[in-house]
Amino acid sequence: MRYVSRTAALAVASCLLAIACTPPDPPAGAGDPTPKPTVQRARAPTPTPQPIRTAEPRQNNLPTPVAQTPTDIRVTQVVDGLQLPAALAFAPDGRLFFNEIQKGMVRILDASGVLQDEPFETLKISRRKEHGVLGLALDPDFATNHYVYVFYSQAANNGVDPDDNRIVRFTERDGLAHNRTIIRENLPIGICCHNGGRLAFGPDGKLYVTVGDQNQAERAQQPNRLNGKILRLNPDGTLPSDNPLPNSPVFALGFRNPYGLDFHPLTGVPYVTENGEEGHDEVNRVVAGGNYGSPEMDGIVNDPRFVDPVWESGLGRLAPTGAAFYTGQAMPEYTHDLFFCAFVTGDLTRIRLGGPSLDQVAEQGVVAKDCYLDVVNSPDGSLYFTSITAIHRFGR
């Protein structure tokens, strides 16, 4: 298998993601990077769209540090030689689907941990910063219909610049993609950053989508724009009749760059990770019609116009990425805890939620390192997570 050096991979990753961090040094022999202008978020007052549901005002809670990770829980490498693996999704038969973001590939790892030589699909992606194959989800009825949903940045005719962000659906047959169907096209895209692009099916059977503000921060507060939103769609791309905004895919608004997305196993409520502008990264409990404040606020501020995050990083820059609630049986001490990766630190962080609405953090702590992009529950009760070049297993 071809080996990708960590230095080179980090350079590629910095060009792609650029999420609230200083890029690593370029590989030996590379020229000085071209300076980029800093994009400042708008702070002008903006109208607050309706409907809005806000959480109860609260103070910053101080979580209890967690105990040391049990010694019988270990991190092992599953496969390496990859390039920005993300959007992990296990099929009922034990195969693992995932994206190599900037290669434009959807890959399959078989149930025994062997990487399928031929990609499931290779897409024509834009080569601009933070573009690529960003999201992937398997249909809840995958065992019957074999539907695979993919969010990616479609390239324009020149093969470099973007055309749009879009969601497509394939039918898997013998490990390959067939019957390409466009589910949603013309989603916001820019030359650069804050695409979001994560896909996840909720317990209600709807397809949830994270969309970043595309460096057009003011649009996150405009209900008629899809920038800076969480979308909720029927699996065929049509609009659910019970969305909070009539005739709109918007489920919640006011986000800068929402990334990880999962649903609480007991309540079914979605939670997302979000990258702040200068620190104040967040984990948000997403309520229908909620306004999460960007670009007017970051972090916990107790502003009655907006919904405060469940967790924030303060001035620290973590750049949280993929997230998953633990639902397995092999590590009962972590039942229903939320785990997320961080692109700046590589920490696999665990938080335990508390409070009547599960909008407080009771415990938190780092349980592993080298978790940069995504984390998911596996069929054997472990967690799988991704570094820049590899997929790892965290478990007994």
C-alpha cells in the first residue's frame, strides 16, 4: 500500500481544512506559502428570523475531570496509507465506507480490515481549499436498498474551481457505485472555506446536512440563504412538511462551520461540533428553529436571542471535527457519552452530558490522541477514528 508521509499529509490537510489553526510548515523544498488575506466576520446587527427557540440562560459549567482511560482499552491501527480519511459509516455486513476527502474517492474496507483495491466511486471534485468529498451516509434501509449518500464539491469545467456543493445518491452493488441520482444540488460554495458537508440520518428517518457559511458570515442569519445552516430533508431530497420554516430545508441557523453531527441515543436530538473564529469552538444541541448566533456571538454568552452551546473551548483552538455518541456494549463506562476529534490538537475528547435537557457537561477529558477528522461506533463495540493518514480502533 502506498505510504503517505505525515509531513506531506499535514500540508495537504492544512490547505484543505484551514479550520481555526495555523498551517504546519511546508515540506522540505517547498516555497514560502502565499499570504492570504484574513476574512473578518460581519458584526453588523441583523434581523432575527422566526421561529426561534432558545435554551434557558445558564452559567459556564465546570465539568469534573474524568478518570484515566482503563488500561485494557487500547488504540490499534486498522489501515494506513490513506489521505484525509473521513465520513466513516459501517454497513450492516461489517464493511466500512469512508471518503478520502481531497482524492475525490469513496472507499470500502471489508469486514476483515482489508481495503478494497478499486474505489467505490471517484468523483470530479473542485481542487480549492476545504473542497472535496466531505460527507457520506448509508440509508437506514441499506441492507435492502444499498443506497449510499455522498456530499461533495462538484468541479467546474476547468477541473479546479467549484461549480456547487451537492448531495448525490448511489446504489451499491458488488462494492461499486451505480445509478447516480442527484438529491440536492446548488448548495452554497465559495472559492474557500467553511463548507460543512456532513450527512447523517436521524431517528426520524430524515437526512440532516451541515452547511457552513462559506466565509459569507452575514448569510448565516438570513433564513432565505442556506449558508450557515443545518438542513433537514426527506431521503429523496424533497422538503419535510414539518420543518420549522415553511417550504424550506432549514432546520436551524446561525452557524459558522458546523462539522460533526450525531443524535443522542435517548432523545434523538442532533448535536453538532462547530469551529469558532478565534477559539470558542463549540458543541451545540440543535433544536428545531434554533438560532445559534453566528456571526453575532461565539461561545456561551447567555444572550436571549440565541441558543448557547453545550460546550465551548474558551480561548483555546481545537477545531472539533467528527463526533459520535457511544452506543456499544463493550465499554459500558462510556455509554451515551459524546466523543469528538479535533483537527488542531488531534485529541479524541469525551464529554458526558447532564442536566434535564442534556445541555450541560458533567465530565470531560481526552481519552486518546491522533484523532483528527472523524469517529464512529463500530459493530464490535469499539470506536473507529481517523488521523491524517490512517484509521484506528479505540476499544477492548
